[in-house]
Amino acid sequence: MTYEVVMGLEVHVELSTESKLFCSCSAKFGAEPNENVCPACAGMPGMPAVVNKRAIELAIAAGLVTNCKISPVMSFDKKNYFYPDLPTGYQITQFFAPICTDGWVEIGDGKRITLKQIHLEEDAGKLVHEPRTRTSLIDFNRASVPLIEIVSNPDFRTAEEVTAYLEKLRLLLSFAGISDCKMQEGSMRCDINISVREQGSEKLGTRTEIKNMNSLKAIARAIEYESQRHIDALETGSEKLIQETRRWDDDVGMSYSMREKEEAADYRYFPNPELMPVHIDDAWIENVRETLPEPAHEKFERMTTMLGLPAHDSKIISGNQNLSRIFDAALEFFNKPKDVSNWIIGELLSIAKDKDINDDDIDIDIGKFARIAELVDESKINRTVGKKVLVKVFEEDIDPDAYVAEHSLAMVSDTGLLETAIREVLAENEKSVAEFRGGSQKVFGFLVGQVMKKTAGKADPRYVNELLTKMIAE
């Protein structure tokens, strides 16, 4: 029998605000446990909530980039459930009047994933489990950090579609400045609602939810495992499928039951009496729209058509908000797009990879980075030296010009010195010279390398090639 996998996603995205949703505590990642906590976000009684206007604007922006309708009136509700990382015993969210509805995201080949809604809510704290002591610690830094939850319809049929959708969302939201979407830090994570049915059937199968996935690779593995588990259960009766919430253990490659899946009634939603409805007029929406930066797909088109970059280069740079930022900023100092692109893709990414730094986290003085490319372009240093200087800028933030002068790294351009070095190399390697004259081209690179060695790597390789060829011929 042929089966069809049906999936819908709930994507949770932390918004790029300075403060939390209902208090002035910092919303930034990386603080010490429970450093960014006050009586309000710790759930102390009698602490009034005040809505963060910037969070609402970022939620509006999310609706705009995902083709949603923006609600003229939104309100907040209380979602009641008990879990240790929820200090109040309820979550402030949107149920009756979410801020955005009825959107869509195109994922390629003309397929659109339709969105039921985007709603604004507060995040919960974080449980840190200690297996050795069999205890759990609670960090409330994340409690009340503003989130949007992007709820899709059950439009997904394959893990590839899920991955493409998440990658497209990441580009849309990060380029718009809505979120950094760093899955490794938990600022973008998703719940997968999955069921299996007979091919051609319109009736949905029993649905399970896999919670808090924050890795594309793990998501693909979880979908493969969970869909096969459903199929095995349907075909063999090995287990009875129930509507439940499950967690994914990536180390063992299996999902485990957490609890039976709740229905909306179980959460006892009711309007939050402490927060008034928020009216969103057309002027506010247009103001947000006007502040949206260039999206990734438009940047790709500009890079390929206006700047003349190859599609390969444009795809890499426009595929990451941080690389795109570095590229645009570097052009302000050194306006040669292809050179800047080559330095980013060929050298900067290589350094980051060697140091196990994610592309999102590459941090370098862009003026100094551009200056290195300019020094090479002006033939003041060669590319080999430029690479070494770039490493120093990346590691120690040195001044490129001062470092080149201090270490005598400027390119050797004195013809007399180069001719002397080449004569010495030819005299020391008569056998290789004879082989080259006999038609062996591969020894030429060896001879060039010997010249570069004698000049401490500071000669211009192009000039060395020309002069070496001329002097051998003579």
C-alpha cells in the first residue's frame, strides 16, 4: 500500500528586540543564568505588563514578508498550563485575534506553503537537565522574550519541502531584521505536526507533534523516523497510534512520547484582562513596510544583474544575512564587487571554517577587511601575504597597513632584485631548467616557487612568471 505523509509546522522565532515583551529586562542571548530577570518576567503577583511596541512592529514586518493580512485589531490572551519553565502558570499569547493571518511562502517550483496565522507571544524559560544528579535547573532569562509563532497549514509532503521552507523563512526574517534566526541558539525552532494516510485519501491520519526542533539535519531525520513509525504501525499493528507530543533524541535517532496531545480547550484560553486590544492602522503598516531592507531574492538579482557577479557567488552571499552585510559594507570602502566577493568566499569563509565559526557569527572590522583587498589590488602586497594579514585582522584586529610596514611584507617590485633572485634559482636548478626547455611544463611551477622563496613570498607571482619565462628563453 502507498502512503502519503502530511505535515504542518509551527515555527517559533525570537524577535530582535532590546527588551522583553512585557518588561524592560534585556532580551539578548548569552547572559549568565537568571541574569536578565525581574519581578514581572519572574511571575511575581501584582506586576503589570506593558507591551513592547517594537515587538509589534517586528510582527507586522513578519506578516508583510510572508504575504499575510495584518489584523486591524489584535489582542492578547492567556494560555493556561503548568510547566516549571513557565513562572506564571500561563503564557501570554494570541488566540482569538492574532496579529497576522492567511499568508504564504513560496519554496520553489511554484509551490506555496500557506499560513494559517502568525501570532505574537512570550517565550518560556529554559530547563537545563543534569543527568548526573538527576535534577533540572531553570533559567528564566528567556521567559517573556518576544516570539512570533508562524503556523502553517498541513501543506508539506516531504522533508525536503520542510527544509526549503525553513531556509526561506530564515532568509525572509533575517534580512528584514526581524530575528537573527540562529537555530543553534534557539532563536528559531519548530514543532512538526505529522500524520500518515493512504495515498489519495482526504482523511488525515492520527497526528503527532515533535517539539522544539532546532537543526535542519535533525528535522530531516526526525521526519524520516516518525513517518516510518506511523507506516509500520498502520501496516503491522505493532503499536496503536495516538495523538501525542513527542521529543526527538538526535543521539539515538528516535522519538519518545512526552504526553498526550492537548486540544485548545485543555489550555482554557481567555482574553487577558490586563492588556488592552491594540489597533493597527494602515499608516502604521505602511511605515513598517517602508523600513524593510532589501530582501534576499532581490539582493541576488541585484548582485547578478547590476553588479555582474556569477550566480554562484551571488547565491552564497545573498544566502546569509551576515555575509550580505559584510559584502555591502565592504563595497563602501573598496568598490570592486567581484574582488570583494572573492575575498569573502575564498578567504573569509575559509578562516571561519578553520576556526569552527558559523557564518552568522563572523565578526571582522569591515574597513580593514576591505583595505586588504585594496592593497592586493594596488599590488602593494601579493595575495599570499594578503591572506596572512587577513588572518591577523580576524584574530587580533591589527591595522593592515601598519602590520605590512612593520613586518616588511610589501611586494618586491625592484626589477634588479627579482632578476638577481631568478638568476640564482636558474643556476641552482639547471636540471629543472633543462627539463622545462625539453617540454616539461610542470617544473615551471617549481621554479616560480623557488623564486618566491628567495623573495620571502613578497614578489608578484604574475611578474615572476613573466620575467622567469623571458630569462629562461634568453
